Amino acid sequence: MATPINTAADFSETLKTQFSAIAAGVNYNYSYSGLAFVNAASPIAEGINIKKGEEQFLFEDSSSTYHYCKVPIDIDIITKDNLKNPDLVVADLLKSIGLNKSFSGTAIGTAYINTLSDVPDQQGNLIAHRRIQIEIIFRKTAFGV
């Protein structure tokens, strides 16, 4: 069973570290060192912006020891001057996620939701060339006990 965690924010930082470690070569198309961000406040020129959604309670175990939860994660991909093919970036990131769907034992699992193309903001301005949406299911200590 997955090790309980106390905050879903740990997953965003884990993804940032994981994506930053990807290096171009036999297994991946591009390198992403220094290009992964968590909740970047301003628009980024190039990179991967990881945004955690609101944690959602699913159920409590019978002993009331753990809460089982899920958290949606949006991963925005911004490419600069078409130097990187956004679809190959998506492939790299999904492969990386697929190799560690349990987040080294802290998650029960990770579900791929979808990939969106040319994501606009509320005013219609392009904010991402691609957006990967996933959900992470995990358990945490109930009531912080």
C-alpha cells in the first residue's frame, strides 16, 4: 500500500524534479533541465508549468486512519519558436510519468485524463501549446494525526 503523505503539493515538486532530470538521448527527444516550473506566476517563454488543482476527498478507510484523495494536475507545455515539437514533448513527459506512476510509493496510482492543444486563457491568448491533464490518487493521514 502507498505510503501516506500530508500534502498533495509534494506531487508537483516531484514532477518538477522528474521532468528536470530528463535528458535527450536514446530514451527521450529533448532535455528539460531548468525548464520545469511549479505554478509559474507570470507567463513563461518556454518550458513546462505544473499546476496542482484542488485536492478532492474520495473516502476514509474503515479505521478512520487514512483519507483517500485525488488531485488533478495540469501540465502546460510552452515551446519557443517551434524549436521543440510539442507532441514530442508530450511523449517525453507521458513516458516519464508512466515510469513512476506511484511516485516512488507515495501515490496509489496516476490516471491520464487527456491532452489539449493550443490552450487559450480567458481572453483568448495562447497560454500553452499543449496541456496534459492527469489525476493522482493517494492517501494521507486522516486529520493530520
